[in-house]
Amino acid sequence: MAVDPAGRGGYDTAAMRPLPARRVLLIAFAAMLLAGVPALAQLAQFPTAPLTIVTQGGPQRFTVEIATTMPQMEQGLMYRKSLAPDAGMIFDYGAPSMAAMWMKNTLIPLDMLFVDQQGRIIGIHERAVPQSLDTIAAPGPARAVIELNGGTAARLGIRPGDKVLLPQIFGNTG
């Protein structure tokens, strides 16, 4: 409450009148908080590395972001509006586990490649639906999950049994 300069009390109507823009900003901020969008939080940063998938048709090369920490894994490719055709992300669990993914806050369709300890693809989930809360589980213990643009596996002929080359995770070079 503002005080009248003459000492009579009351409201400073100019200060108390909500402006439409201010109201819109407050509503937008509240909606982001309620939706769980990290409006003010810093998004995780990811190191990158070259990754090759050896297919029957030949090697397919990508540049992948590497998620190894819990904040990185929780964020993944959330909030991305696009992904370069030769880009992706690899989630390294450090040891084989029954990996399960979902598409919450993920805005683009993705192919998920489940990879065992030796770097062999053991399963592929193609074109995961953006924003879906359905669980997408590995068919067996997976050391890592690779996410690529939806349709990439079919377009490039990537199949279970193909070899993933990424020495820092799978200890392989060819």
C-alpha cells in the first residue's frame, strides 16, 4: 500500500493497477513452474564424441552428446526442437542394467538403440512419440542407450547385432 503524500492514506492507483503485460508475464512464469520447465534452472551441459555404427551397408558416423551424470540423464534431449541428422545422445550407465526411457518433455521423435557391454545393439525402439509417458524398456541388460532422430535407424539400415564404436565407453576401435 502506498501512502498519499498529503498523509491521508489510500492507494497509489498507478502502482496498484496491474498492467496487462505484467499479468501475462506472471501467468507465464507460474505456468512454467507448475509444468516443471526449468525456466530459471541451468540446463545440463554435455561433452561430445564421434560415434560409429557398423551396419551391413557400411559405417554410419554421428557426433553424440554423452550423458553420464544423473542430471544429464534426467534431462537428455528434453526441450530440443530439432537435432542435426548426424547427431544424437548416448546415455552411459557404466554397467549393464535394465534401461528404461520415456519421452516426457521431449519435443522430437527419436529412435532408441539399446547397446550391450560389448557395443552390440540388442534392441531398437523406432520413432518414440514426443511427450509420451509410456516406458520404453531395453530387451535385456544394456550398458548404454543411443538416441537418434526418429527414422534414422530405418533410413540407414541400423539393426540389432550392429556394432557401436565408441572407445571411451565400449573400449573398442573397430
